[in-house]
Amino acid sequence: MPNCVLKSTLGKREQNKQDKLERITAAAREAFLCKGYEEATLSEIAHEARVAKGTLFLYASNKGDLLVLVFRSVLQPVVEADFARALEVPLIERLLIHFNAIVDYNLEYPQLASPFLKELSWVPARGREEMIEFIDLWIGGLAAWIQAAQAKGDVDPDSDPRLLSLMLVDVFIAAQCRLFSGIENYETFAQNLPTIFGLLLRGFRPQ
């Protein structure tokens, strides 16, 4: 009997932690959207999340960590849902559908995307753990698509699916940085991304 009570207590404790995390993430997203990333403060976010500022620091050490939490909360469900869909289309088309869905979100909320892409150059330790978990999930899903393409003979069977997936993600992030920094406009971005992906995948086709 004592074990049952203990399990129940631990379950409630974990649920309480998850509820606080969700409130903090939602409050951070709202603050970044309404006031901008630079102007939003941790005190305001803690107040809106109905937690003490000290409690907030248990979940995020700075605004960069909060930004990572916001993006993961939004993008991970999108990525997971896309990986669960069955689409019988060529790999290059499948990749463009997938990555363009992320671009569409970022274009809708540039006040989140721009600072997030900037923060990627130096993610704090705590936020880095969140990013590593998300990137690992992301690369794993892409690797499964590449393995399916290898089985069809569309990609070199000796290529490492995870390494190729990492290269695709790196190229995509670099392209987004050019877009949101104003180095290139959307028309150029939309024209270049399929070409870049095509060139990358062509190098991994069977000879």
C-alpha cells in the first residue's frame, strides 16, 4: 500500500512540473510575440505564467533557453505529425513539403524565427539539451525517409542516412538564416532550396 501512495504522489508532482513548464512556455511565446524578443523580460514572463521568478529559473536560465522551449513546443508536433504521414512521392518532393511547412510557420511569426536562428549560433547549456533532443528526433525521421529511398534505389545504399539527414538540416538552417537576415528574399530562397537539395541528393545517388 505505501508504494501505491508514493507512485500517486510522484505522478502528481511530475504533472505539476509539466503544467508549470507549459505555462512558462506559453507565456514566453506570448511575450516574445507581443513585445519582441529583446524587450520581453523574464519577470514579465514569470508573472504571466503565474510562477515565481526563481521557479522559472528551474526551467530556463535565460531568454535563449525560453526561446528554444517555445520553438520545440511548436515545431516538434509539426515534425512528428509529418513523419507519421504516408506520402508516396519522390524523396526530394517529400523533403520540400516537410521543410516548407517549417518555413511557413517562421514566415508567419518572424519575431520568433529571427532571434531563434540567431540564438542557434550559441545555444546555452540547458537549451542545448533541448535542441539536441529535438534535432535527434528530427534527424531520425529524415533518416527513415532516406532509408526508404535507398531501398528503392534512389539514394546510394552505402550512404549514412543520419549523416545525410544532418547535412540536409544544416543546409536548411543556413538557407533560413540568409532569408531572415535579409541576405536573400523569399523568391530567391524558394528558388534555391529545391536546387540545393537536388544537388546534395544527386551526390548520394548510386553511380
